[in-house]
Amino acid sequence: MSPQQQLQRLLAEIPGYGAADIVTLLPMAAALQSALYARVLALHQQTVLPETDYLLDTDQIARRLGKSTKWVRDNLAWLPFAFRVGKEHRFSARGLEQWIAERRADKMVAALPPEKEAE
């Protein structure tokens, strides 16, 4: 079943919901809307990023992430947009923006409450 069909099925069930069900579903619907919006932004950002990329140094990445340069150096293995140029580390600006967008979308999806088990 496609996502659209699943949503249409859920929308058709709304008239049968009681007040308690609606109160429970409203925050979930808002979280779903936020997660979908974040995903659209991430996909849009991937398509509008320039073809050319430029490199950032450790100080620039640290400022962009709001972290210290020590944190950046300690977490190089977790930063998929990092690589070495000689003895220095450099970072893809486009890769950084994609990574941030993906993490933002993942965070929104993680905020969704877990699905209730069918009774």
C-alpha cells in the first residue's frame, strides 16, 4: 500500500474516532507533518546545491556545527564529508549541508511516537 493510500485510509477512519483518540493523534500528526517538511527540505537542498563544491577547514566546520575544533578532530570518523589533504583535514561544504539536512530529517522522524501495537 502506497503512503498516499495509507493516509487516505486513515483519513476515512477519522469520523469513527473519539475525543481521546483525536487528542492522542493530533501531536502525532504535527510531528509527521514536521518530519515530512524536513525531508522535503533535505531533498530540495540536494537538488539545488551547486555542482561545484569547496573545502572548509576545521575551524570553519567547528563554527558551522557550533562545536570546538577539538570535538571536530575527535569525531572525524563520524563526519562522512571529512577527508585528508596531506596532513590536514578538509571538509566538503556541500557534504556538510547534506549531512545537516539528513540529520534534521532523521531527528524529526525520531520525534514521532512509536506505533501502537494492533490489539
